[in-house]
Amino acid sequence: MPRLIAAGLIALLVPLHSHATEPAATPPAAQVRIDDVQRFYQLYDRTDGHPAANRLQSDYLDQGSPGLKQFVHSRIGSADKLAAAIDKAPDAYLDARACAATLPAVRQQLGDVFSRLAAIHPQAVFPPVTVVIGRNTTGGTTTASGVIIGLETICRANWMEPDITARLTHLIAHEYVHLQQPAARIDPPPEASVLFLSLIEGGAEFIGEQISGQVANIHLQRWTQGHECTIERRFLAEADGTDVTPWLYNGPGTPEQPGDLGYWVGYRIAKSYYEQAVDKQQAVAEILSINNDTAAGFLAKSGWKPAGGCTALP
């Protein structure tokens, strides 16, 4: 969903406007493009890790995929800005080189992810996934053209899944779910509630887990242990408000003060909704179709309640 996020798991992913795509009539074969990364590192090696702006323009950006060209317009800006980013944080681009070696395995795993999505949600759409190298500021976007991932940013997201192949797979699965959510393809209304936006993110976490085997924000499973009751009671008290800053898009935080907890609570509500549903396929469709007007009814129907074990809010 359109939003500006500083640093943090999916907080590294900044969706843009997108438009509906026709559902796949046959099992999906969504394109996963990694050639932009390969082209970047061919240039990177030829220039000993210091490509000049003119070479970045001619050898990387000008020859880029449609996804990279969109990323240039929305996130990179120019070859000069990209060259300056590489000079400013050379280690990020060196580290991402090792991550790039995992991309063929990620592409293979995503084939299974797309097949599972088609099985649980027959109306799913399957635009391409494009992996690129950017300015080390944004982990990606979701657009009308699909999901675009900034590899160098995701590679440094060490608070997430430690295995980079799994990290990319789960993260792309999460973002791909956003393509299936009508409410995530437009700017949220001014009165968007904490509950609604947490259900958008938590729903993407839950469906992403169903299709990839794990949530993207796996670190929150560890960081919330022993604090479930306190977190969830506070969330319920603030769920109807519109100030999302304590709950969403505030970075990963620390084990002592984790950020993005709306992802975690929203996941637990979506999971509760799914588990109590008789028709699981319909439940998936309803999780994906949440909007600001239906969020409160969804919560009531989910049967979710804050975990027990605490007596007062901190």
C-alpha cells in the first residue's frame, strides 16, 4: 500500500499505486527477472566496484527491464545519485554481490509460492517480480507492473530470516499478497484505522506464510515472546485510532522495543479468522478483501482476543 517507510522489515518495501490485473486463467508462470542484478554486477566487476555515473547509465539503467525503469523513476532518481550511493556505502553493494548468487534458487522457490497462491485463491493475479540494485534506501515497491525488490537493501536486513534465500522468498511472498489486496493498491483513506492497516499487513503475513511457509517478519515471533498479553491489550485499546506510528512503518526496532508490531497482531487476528472459518478458500478471499469499513466486523467475526496473562497496561 502506498506509504513512505524508513527502515525495517517490510518497512523497507514502499508500495506505489497499482491497478487490477486480470486473474490467471491457467496455473501461473509469473516471470521472475534477475537479469538487472546480473548486468549491474558485470559492470561492478569491470569497474572494480566503482562504476561511474555515465557507465551506470549506459551499461545498467538504459538496458534495464521495465521494472528497473520504473524503479529509476520512483526510487533511484538518476545515475548520478546511484553512483553517489555506491561511493557512500560500498560495503552494502559488496555484500549484495553474495546475495545475488542466491537469486536462481529464489526464483525456483517462487514457482512453488505462485502455485500455492493459485490453489488457495483462484482469483489471484500474477504480474512479474523484478529484482534490481538501487540506492540502498528502499527494499522495493509494488506497482501496476508487479513487485520490484531492491536487493542491496534486503541483504542488509539482518534482523529478518538469516538465510537470504528464505528471506527473499518470504518477503516477496508477502509483497505479492499485497498485489491481491484491493485496499493495498490505493492510498489509505485519511481516517484509516490502526486496525485496518494492521489487518492489511497482518493479512499479507498470514497468506504469505500459507504460500511460502513462513512470515516475512519472523523476528517478531522471538521478540514478542512473553509480552503477548501486554502488546495485544495495548493494540486493542488503540485499534480504532488513526495514529499508526506506534504500530506500523516505524522500523524493526530492537528485541527490547520491537517495531512494526501491527504486522504481528494483524497476523494473529487473520489467523484466528481463518482457523474458525468452515470454508477456507472463502476465508482467504475475505482476508484479502478487508477495507477500512469492514475491519471492525472482521475483527468481531475472527474470535480473536488479546492473550491472557497480564492485569494492566504498562
